Amino acid sequence: ALPICDGLTVQKMLKILELVNEGENNFINISEKDLIIFIGGTQVGKSTTINALLGVPLQENDDGYIEPIPPNEFVAPVGDGRQNFTELPTLYEKEGFNFCFLDTQGFFEGRGEDLVIASSILMEIAIRKAKSVRVVFLGKMSDLQGGYAELTAKFSEQ
């Protein structure tokens, strides 16, 4: 396949467009709502926090991971330390609220450039469609103490 630019082939572009179309269907009701975007590294608790804010009762299991208290289930799928679930930005709403939560993949997960590009496009679509936007960064305090330069260096090592 001939590259369009820097290795981006027609097949990859078609895959990206497919992912964007699939993800954008999730953003239908966003225009009248305030958007709260959760960002951070892999396995820092973005999806778990969204579940808690949506009212899912949670508990810690014997392995140290958070799980819903039965018979409840997660609204936003949560990774288990071995597998991460959020591949594309995903919108979660609670009926009666005029805001919604956007779950995002963790920083530098290395899931392939098609997912990274599609996620970037979907984030921009969500931000442009929303009534207003707030961003919540989840991470360890030690990640922030060295400032922006140290934080970016740490994530780029992963």
C-alpha cells in the first residue's frame, strides 16, 4: 500500500475514519451538556472514578482491585491491571444531570497509531460539541511534584 504521508496508508486512513464514525455516534447528546474529561496514565482510576460519580457502589477485592458491589455492574468498563478497556474516548451520562463524563485511554498506552489518531480526533469533536469543558487529571502526586518537564519525561519512558 502506498503511504499518504509518513507511513499513513489508505487502509490506515479508512480504519481511522471507521473508528471516528463509531466513536462519534456516542456523542449525540453532548451539545447541551457540560463535559468533564478524565485524563491520566494507564490504570490510575479514570474509569473507576467515573463509575463512582455515576453512583456505582464499589469495594476492593482480595487482589486489591476495585469492583462493583454485587449485584451492581460497572457502567464504564475498568481494567484489571493486565488489560485496559478504554480504547477510544467514551461518553457516560446520568439521567437528569446536565453534564457528562468523557473517559479516555491512558497516556502512552501504545495501542497503535490508528487508535491514537482516532482518539485525538474524537476528543476534538467532543470538545467542540460540548456546552463547556472541564478536564480532570488523575495521577500520583509524585508525578506532579517535579513539574511539567519531569512529568512528560516520566510518561515518555513508558
